[in-house]
Amino acid sequence: MRWTRAAATAATLSIMLAGCGAGPSDRPVVAVERPGAGGAQTEAPAPQDLAKAEVPKTDLAWRDCTAATLSSLDFGPAPAGLVLDCAEFSTPIDTAGTVLGTFRAGALRARLPQTPTDAPPLVLTSGSDRSSASTLAGLAIGPNSALLAAQPIVAVDRRGIGASQPIDCIPAQLRAVMTDLGQTGVGNADQVGAVAGFSQDATIACRDFLQPYEGTFDAPHAADDIEQLRKQWQVDKINVLGAGNGAKVALSYARRYGDHLARLVLDAPEPVGADATTMAEARVTGAEAALTAFAQRCKAANCALGADPRAAVLALMNKANSGGLGDISAADLSTALTGFLSSPRGDQANRVTALADVLAAADRGDRGPLSALVAREAAAITSDGEFVNRCTDSQQPPTADKARELAETWASKYPVFGRNAAIGLMVCSAWPVSTAAPLPSELDLPVLVFAGVADPIVGGAAASVTGALGSAGARHATMTWQGWGHPVITHSGCAQKAVNDYLAEGKLPADGGACPA
């Protein structure tokens, strides 16, 4: 497989582990509100009814990569006692054997001095939202340590993302115009049409680059990689937590390998069975809500954005839209804002004034700090690997005419993020639509679900997921976090406590409970 344009196709795909990555964190609360008694679905089964995950009998060859990981993510020094370990493991390109060969996937393990050595690890996946390793690192450096103190956590990056060999399939010039959604090249004339053309060029480049492996970057293949890790560990049962798009991977694992699941946590899962437009609008709704929460905190902190921080951000977006921020496009600004608002750093809410300073400086003409932020967030959430995986997962993109209509409608309805989100629907428009990953048809397992009231990655999507769980016969309980950001567990100590209780005995909290901001 050709992982760089100059490399020759090889029968065996070997993915070398780059520096393991991790991500930021935000201070959570410690008490769980449990309103009302739940029905039968919130009652814990007797412990003997549920098998537990096991400690690996044969572990990976871990090596300490704490400093390198946090440095590569610009997360600062490690908290006292935190250890991040990197490792690689081989996994088949395709378990069905339609494509032969193996590649090497990367994993990151986090632990604290008090983490029990005899506790089974929790496997974490963020899917295509960002590297799973960065999500884990964000949790690990945050002020909430309950989850990590109870067991080690192992993050597995999705193919082509993070610690996996990066996919380099989009030529640099094409990547640049795609990243700014055509604003630099065509201005505001017809960005939708321009991005549709860029999508065609990028799709041809990447599918040619990846052949004959182009069909192995979907959620079920990501689930196969987690199953390979279980086999390497030589255990029968594992615990899995899927956040955002990672919930799609986790549900694929439940569908294919449900007999090997001991516990399943879905943290802010993306919608299931939704088309691209529905998913994009959910994200935009969540991003606007997160920005409002950010602005409220910013104002309370007397930040640099003045008396009305939200209006200041909107004015800056309008300036970017008209070319008033130089080479920083409206899409670039949207990437910076979304990347910050969705950062897994557990201390993210305490970094509000830092973002305000960057935005205020850009408004005054000092665009250097904002350019640096754009570059950092783009590297985290807009890589070629993320393009390939997201487009592979994407369902039913709208026509260009519909996207143009949405650009007008959403610009009014969602003034900061709407227009860019509508144009962005064209990024995957040329990618062949694949069959939606099938959901579990039967799942005899209690499932813990978290949702956020202001989530910039998935919006409020938990209902479609819990509906699918109910259809599969799974007992489930949903807890709602009242804060802003993504995912819940990196920001909420309350959520971490609920996860620990669930992992220990399989006991679900009352359905409809809440975690304070």
C-alpha cells in the first residue's frame, strides 16, 4: 500500500508509529445527580450475570513516551506521576482476506502511580474526530483523575490518524484550497461549486493512492483493529469506550464481536442512521451552543473580547468572510474555534481567556497567534487520514444546489458556524457513498451513554443512539453533562465516577441523570 505518494505498493502494509499524541483537559464536578428512580433498564443485574474484562496475559511492548507525546500536542509538562506509554501492534488489513497483508497500528497507554497493576484496561477510541491518543492525553493531564486512578486506559488510533502512519494523499496546493473552502481562490463567488470540484480531485488522488486498500478505512475495519488488540492481549473480554465518531467504531465492535465485550460506554455518540446534512446541522447547533457558553464564561472573566464576547467573535467571522483577516479565511477561523471548543483538554474551560486574547489580537491586526492556532487545530482535526475516514463514513451528501441553499439558510440561523458548515458538506461529496455500518441487532449488555448540552462535535445526538440500543435489546442509561465541550469524560469528574461504578459491577445509574457543568 502506498502511504506516501513516492512509495511503491507493498503486499504487506507496515504502519510505523509516529510520536504518540495526547490532548487537553477541563475541570469537572464530583457529584452525580440522580433524579427519579429509573425503570427496569436502570437496575443493575446481579454481578454473576455479567462477565468482567481481564488483565492482558500478553501485553504490548510499551515504552515511555510521556514527554514526547505532550510536547507534540503542545499540552505542556506532564502532571506529577503521569506515565504515557507508546506501543505498536500488527493488525490484518482486512480480516475477511479480500486484501492480504498487515499493518502496524499505534496505541497509547496512560496510568498514574496509584493505578492498580491488576486492573483490566479500558480501551478508548475517538474514531475520526481526532486521534484517540490526543483524547486520552487530554484526559490524563486534566484535573479529574478518578477514571485513570481506577484502571489504565489504552487509546487505539483509527487507520491513518495520529499514531498510525499518516496518510499523505492530497497534494499540498489542493489541501490548502480545501482547508479554506475555496475562499482564497474564488472568494465568495461560488465556494460550494469550487469545493465540490476540490472533492473530486482529492477523492481521485486518495483512492488512487490507497488502492487496493481504499475500502478498509470504515468503522467496521477500525473495530477489527480493536479485536486484534484483544487477541494480542490473549483475553476473552474487554471494556470499550467510544467517544463521538468513536462510538460508531464501538458499536461496530459490538455488532461483530459482542461476545467479547464486558462493558460498553458511548460518550457523546454521533447520530446513527443520519445523512450528512443532518449530522452537520447537529454539529453546528452544538458548536453555536458551545460558543455561547464560552462567551458567558469569557464575559464573567472580564476577557479581552469585551462586554459581548459572542458578538465580537461574530464580527471577527464576518471580517474573515470578507477577507479582512488576510490569509486567514473564514473556514480557518472556524477550524480554530471548533478545535478549541472541542479540545479534549480537561482544563479547557480554564483557558477561555487565552483564546480571547488570540482573537482580540487578530481583530487589532496582530494575526500571528491566530495563524499559529489555526495551524495547530488543522493538524489535529483536518488531516488526510481524517478526510479518508470521514468520507468513508459519510452518508448521503446533499447536492451542490442544496448546499448553496443551506449556506444561505444556515448563515442566518447559525451565524458563526452555519455558512462554513454548509459549504463544508461538499468536502466529501465526490467520495463514493458506502453502505452504512450495520448496528448491533442483539446486545445483551447494559450500556452507559453520555450526552452534552453544548457539544461542538455531535450536537444532541444521543436519542438516535439509545433508540438503536433499545432495538437491540440492550439496557441503557443516559447521563447529560451540563457543560460545553467534547467528550464528556475528559471534562467531567461526575461522569468519570459513573464510568468507574459501571465498569466495576455493570451497574447503570438512573436513566436521565445529570452531571453539572
